[in-house]
Amino acid sequence: MTRASNPPVIARNVTPYDVRRLVLEQSRRANVGHVGSALSIADLIAALYGRALKHTNPDDPDRDRVVVSKGHAVLAVYAAMHLKGWLGAEELDSYCADDSLLGVHPERALRGVDFSTGSLGQGLAMGAGAALAARLQRSSRRAFVLLSDAECNEGSIWESAIFAAHHRLSNLVAVIDLNGQQALGYTRQVLSIGNMAERWRSFGWDAHDVDGTSSEAVADVIEGLDITDGLPHCVVAHTVFGRGVSFMERRVEWHYLPMSDEQYELALSQIALLP
């Protein structure tokens, strides 16, 4: 399958509200789930695509790379890509349609997507490789990996963490969506790993706790990272699963459920009330 052609550029600000609005609109239109997961990362995506990334052109070889390791939440990224003008409205409306490149998980064939993901726990290895490649190519680009806290249950994450610390990949940034949930339960009950930031520090990383419901706070932390100090960076973003929608917040079942028309209308009205 060939990569999608360049869409017309009609760029707008990437705000948490607009990311959430588009997530709800496309989830309802396609009648698919993973809504709560996408809402959880809306503020993180707005922080990255709206401010922190050196990513104005998805075809620039020196652009920052993004790995959406939490691939099932990629609809929030599609929303940001649309707001930046990389995806036209017709393309966005093809989400989950037959023969569309906009699936539930990201596909590298889509312009603006750097890595195909879907198998959880694999994204940090990709990001570490991208960061090391940038060093070898003497590029100033960074590699960002969006992880779920549940992925940190997997050993592959910690192998990659050791690799990144060993190679002093300070151009690597892991952003963890710490919403305390996974597909079948609450993370503390499935497999608790304690204080997330301290765990990453013990593996040789520079780790920061941040309010993940504030896109500005997240962007501030990212912009303050020192990519020359030799330490890879971890931004532990404390988020809320399904944020902004009363019947989804912190509810495990909304990992998979699609919305009804009535639920969609209620959700749309509620996200408008977020600060």
C-alpha cells in the first residue's frame, strides 16, 4: 500500500479540547472503542504536537520522531495531525473504514506516522533505536515514545531502558500516560511497580512527575529537558482515563466500548466544560 498523498494544509492550533472533540466525533462515526484511552492522552498529544515537537513538516528528515507505543489510542494523534493540516477532513473521516490507512493502530504508510505499532511493550525499543540513529547521523532530532503505564509491566520496556541509559541517549524522551488502568483491570491490582518516577531513576533515567491533565505543564517539562546531559528522559504524566466524560472516567469497561448516540451527545457537552 502506498503512502497517502499530501493533504491540503489548513493548520489550526492543537488544543486538548479539539483533540477530544475529534476523538469523540470519529469514535462515534466509526462506532469503535478505545475512546477512554484516547481521551486520556489528549493533553499529552496537545503538548507534543501543539508546542513541544520540532515537527512542523512530517517529511523533514530532521523532524523529531514520535513512537505511539500505546497504539490503540492513536485516534488522538490522528486528531492532532488533522489540526496541523497533515490530514484532510475526508481522510480523517476514513478512520476504521475499509482500505483506510487510519486504523485503530498507527501504520507507517500514513504520512506523519513514523512507526507502526500495536504490540504493546515494543515502542521504547523503536524509540531507542531512533535516538541512536540520530546520534550516528549527527542530527539534533529527538525521539519521543508515548507509553502506557500498563506497558511498564513488560520486560521488553526495561531491557530498552537499560540500553538507553547505557548508550546515554539524552535525545530520547519517554512520556508515560499514568492513568492507572489497563484492558482488564486497574494497574495497581494487575501488577504494581510502585513509584513510577523512582523506578525509572533506578534504571539511570532522568524522571519527572507532571500533571498530565495540563498540556502546558507537560510542554513546560519537555522544553526544560537537557538533551546534552547523557541521561534519557522520562516524563511521568499523571492522567485520568476517559478524562472529561463523567461515565468514562476511571471506568475499565471504556477501554473497549463504543458509544451510543445519547452517550456521544453527553460526552460532547461535557468536554466543553473542562478548563
